[in-house]
Amino acid sequence: MNIFRFLGDMSHILSFVILLLKITQGKSAAGISLRTQELYMIVFCSRYLDLFWNFSSLYNSFLKVVFIACSSAIVYIIRFKSPQKDTWNPELDNFPIQYLIGPCAVAGLLINQDWTPFEMIWAFSIYLEAVAILPQLFLLQKQGEVENLTSHYVAALGAYRGLYLMNWVYRYFTEDDYLQRIVWFAGTVQTGLYIDFFYHYYQSKRGGLSRPVKLP
Amino acid sequence: RHHDVNHDEL
């Protein structure tokens, strides 16, 4: 464990806290992509299958349960719970996620760390996580303006994988024979997708004024 | 070749 990875996990937890607060207290899922939340639920449920046999640390096992529980709760609330379910707009949030899941599944089959079923599923989850934010970014693009809490949610989510990139650099230089090309590649793509958002987020938050984040 | 892939990250 190193500070970058710890801060990355804290940023990830923060993103869950912000989103859960927004949809439970704000009673609205407006501006939140259910598609992205469904993809995250698939990512965590598939990647953390090793919950039952890979106890690398209590910290990991605990957070795996937390991430599966939170992502499932978010999907449940937006899909089934009133009044949130009425604030979800299927016409706006209509990114064809099958075009993300399909290629990631093929990639997981072909490029993984070991030819076992779990490793193929694990690689699939890594690739899927890299592109899972796309429906959310498309939704924000359509709306043009980003609600304040939503902007903090996306920023925390982007920061989490960005901090993981620093964690991988740190591990590469401090551990011998540390090689994780799959997560390095996917994590770079994932963080890259946020660059444009981060630019507009920074512009809107600069100078302390909380002007709304505007995406062109 | 079953090298034990041990994922120690989330």
C-alpha cells in the first residue's frame, strides 16, 4: 500500500458518498447516467468474484464488499425507488452500452494474465471500467451544464484512477518485477477520458467561485 | 503454466 493508492481508494469512496447523498437527500437522479452505474455494478461484481478465495488483505475484502453494495444500491435506487426512478430520463441516458460490454468481453477473452475463466472475467472488468464513464460524460455533454454535486462526483471518480496511475508508477520504481500492463493501459485510457472534463471543472471552480461546469 | 496471478489491488 502507498499513499497514492490509499488516496485513490479514498477518492473512489468519496465519489460513492457524493452520489449516494445526491440521490438520497436530493431525491433526484437528474444528470446521473443509470447506464454508467449499471456498468460499474457489472465491473465490481465481476472483478470481485475473487472475494471468496483471494484474501490479500482485510482492507481489500472490506472495500470489495462496500463497492459491490454501493454500486448495486445506486442502480436499485435509480431504477426502482420512487421518486428517483421518475427523475431518470431514458431518452437522454441512452448510450448503447452493449457496444462497450461486447468489445470488452472479447478483449478480456483474448488479452488477460492467465487463461483461467476468472482471469478472463477480471481482464473484462478492467477494460469495462475504463470506458464505463462514457454514458455519464455523454449525458453531461447533452445537458451542457453540470450540476454542482454531479461535477464533484465525476471529479472524484476521475481522480481515483489518476491517483492509481501514480500508484503504479511508484510501485514500478520501488518493487522489482512489478508488471501490470493490463491495468496500466486501461487506467491510462480511463483517466484520459476525464481530461476534457477536468479542464472545464477546473475552469469553473477556479478562483473559488462555484460557477457551474459548462461542457461545450 | 499457471503462474499464480494474485490481484492485490481493488
